[in-house]
Amino acid sequence: MSSRYRSLSRQFRETVRGLRGDGRGWVLVAVAIGWAFTLGMRFIIPTLLPQIESTFHISDALAGLAITTLWIGYALMQFPAGVLVNRLGERTLLTASLCLSGVSMLVLGVAPIFGVFFVGSAAYGLASGLYGPSRGTVLSRTFTRNAGAAFGVTLAIGSLGSAFLPNVAATVVAAVGWRAILAGLAVPFFVMAALAWRVVPERSNAADGSSADGDANADADAVSDGGESATVPDFRELLGTLSDRSILLATLSVAILLFVYQGITAFLPSYLQTKGLSQGTAALLFGFMFVTGAASQIVAGSAADRLGIKPVLLVVTAVGVVAPIALTLVSGTIALVVVVGILGTRMAVNAVTNAYIVGALPDHIEGSAWGFIRTGFFLVGSLGSTFVGFFADANRFDLAFVILGALSAVALGLYALLPSE
């Protein structure tokens, strides 16, 4: 076991070493840590659901609806953010996203009634929605030769944030309360906004042919001359990207898997407590899932660069079919640790599929097309928490997780139809 950990550690160091140089390392640090807080905050709320539900006297279904609203806000912002990438550049959008996310954290922390909390949740979704498209395009442009590894490291750091922040929240909630936790998160958001503004280059620097790897970008003139790509693109052209069989299949698969992922993560801490675990232990296992997810994202991102995308997607998704169903069949802390750890490996799908779709998009509408596609699959995914919330209120958690496993099998079938590389 120790040799396996040493191997993973060595692979991580080699991967990171290949992503440094010419200022790229600082870009990766800013984008990845900013993503850790952006993503981690979403999973603090599921950890704190018992306290939040008690404060506002709401049901699981209503709590799930608040989380769905967050993800709907995130989804609706993807297309506008993708268009704005071409107009304003990644540095402006990343900074704005982090600043506005910090403000919405303050709203969530001081919300006097559930209606205000609901609005704050939607506001956070909209604010954080600016981050995803700009994160994707800045990584794709900066790391032209090893985008899979860059996406893998970034999403892995986000997964570690999702592991660390909920556990800290569960540890201190009894002492400081959930309001102080959420409001206090405004501070790191503001700090990361300042760092992003400092180290992320203007888009014009990437678009003029001086990318970090020295590859000229074919869309440099289109981005800088105020032409069509600098405004809202033709909607028919955006829909046309889905006529590419590879992009369509990958997008449908991601939409299904995001629905499954959102349903699992929104209520996993609560579900583990129904199996006899304390809130603290459930949060610890919840965090462990993101740790294994981080490791799998790094390994899968690098493996996709070396071995190809399709075989990696098939293996990871196949594991994701079995894990949710297995979770309903086991009990006891040790067995739950094993299954939850395996469940985390499904996160590797995101790193590989993101790099695949972004790399397949036309250069002149890359940002807007990526935002358009993300809006679609995140809207579908956002419904997962409400879906599981209704089952939770009916005490049918197990049935919900079995259905999520079956949906993962559908995504596996779609990935199997991807053309060979």
C-alpha cells in the first residue's frame, strides 16, 4: 500500500513539474485554489444541512430545492460567461466571480429568513457561474500540450477543497454556528480575487499568438478585432457544435453524470447519518470521497493524455455505476469508508471530459460554445438534489441511489459510442 502511495506521489510531482515555467505555475495556482473555494463552498451546505434545516424549520425537499437553485444559477450563467470570455477575458471574469461569490457568502451568513437564504444561494450560483467557462478556456490556452493534466490538477485541488472545507465546518459548527462559517468564507474569496487579478494574464496576451507554450492561436484576430467572436455568436452556430457526434455524446453523458453527482453529494452526509454515523464522522467520510476524487482526477487526466480519453472514461464510469448501488448494500464504518472512497473516483470523469469537449470546440467560438454546453448539462445536473430530496422525505434513500446507479449505466453506454481516437 505504501509503495502505491509513493507511486501516486511521484506521478503527482512529475505532473506538476510539467505544468510549470513561463508564469504558468502561478496561473495554475490561482485558478486551482480559487476553484477549491468555489467548489468547496457548495459542499459545505450539505454538511451543515441539519443546522440550517433546524434554524429555518424546512424539510429535506425544500433544502434540496435551495441547492438546486444554486446549481440552476450556476448553469444559467455559463452561456453569458462564455460569451463574456471573448469580450472581457479570463482575468476579469475570474476576479469578478470570486468577488461576487464573497459578497453572496455574506448574504447567506446573515440571512434572517429562509427566503433570503434562498436568494443568497441563487446569487452564489450566478456569481460562481462566471468561474467555470473562464477557468476552462484559460487552462486550455495556457497548457496547450498538456491540458488533460492541467484540468486534472485543477479539479483535484477543487476536490481537496471540497474535502477540507466541509470537515472544518462540521468540526467548528457547534462552537461558532453555521452563520459564522458561511460569512467567514467571504474573506478567502476576496483574497483569491486579488491573486487572480495579479497573475492571470489578459486574454489579448494569449490571443496574439504568445501562449505559454509558444503556439500561435488561429483566432487571435477574431478575438481582438471586435468582430463576430467578440459579440454574441450566431445561436445556430452554437447548436451546430452539437452536430459533432463526439461533442454531443460527451455532453449527454456529462449531463447524466452531473445529475447523479449532484444527487449524491447534496445528501450523502445526511444519508450516512441514517446508517448510524455521527455528523462529524459522516463529514469525514464525505471529505474522504473528495480526497479519492482528487487522486483519481490527477491519475485520469495524465492517463488520458498518454492512453487516450475513451478507455479512461469507460473504466471510471463503470466504477461509478457500481458504487452508488453498493452504498445501499453495506453497513458499518469500515465498509462505508471503502465504498465512499470508490464512489469518489467517479469525479475523474469531469477532468477528462472537460478537456475533451473544450479541445474539440472551434477556436473562434470556444468560450461561448463551452458556456452554452455547460449551461445545458448543469441545468440537467441541478435537478439531482431536488430528486433525491423528495426520496429522502419519503425515507426511500436506498431507492434513489439505485436509480442514480442505473442512470450512470446509461452514461456508460453513451461513452461506449464515442469514436475511437
